[in-house]
Amino acid sequence: MRNKEQGRRLVEFRKSLGMTATALGNKCGVFVGAWSQFESGRTEPHLQTFLKMKRMAQKNGVILDEYLFCSEEKRSLKSLLKLLH
């Protein structure tokens, strides 16, 4: 996810949940500094963090994939999530 466009989408996702970076970071088990790096596109969340984000999105009626991934990335993530379930 190391680019600003995807970081911007992560900000949109967080805002769609009505959460601050601190609150969402806490829910996902990461420090706000790490969350800030995700949103700036400098680093990307670990798979465990994505899975926590996915669960929170589902609970709130938000489709995480729409915020974070282009079509090709969506297909890859869906394949990976199927393997994990």
C-alpha cells in the first residue's frame, strides 16, 4: 500500500467509521504513530491489522475493499482472505 493514494483511501475509510486515527489505531492494536504512517502511505498495515479493519467495517456496514483497493488488489485480497478462513 506504499503510496499516497492508498493512504488517502485509508483516511476516507477511517472517517466513514466516524473515528479518529487514535481510536481506530487502538481498535486495530496499533499505535497512532503507526496509523499515521499508514495514512500517509509510508508503510502498510500487517495482514492482522487488515483483518481487524475488515471486521470493524462489516460491523458498521462499510465495505473496506471499496476504500482501499483497485480491482486487481481486490481480487488478490479476496483470494488471500478465502485461504485464511
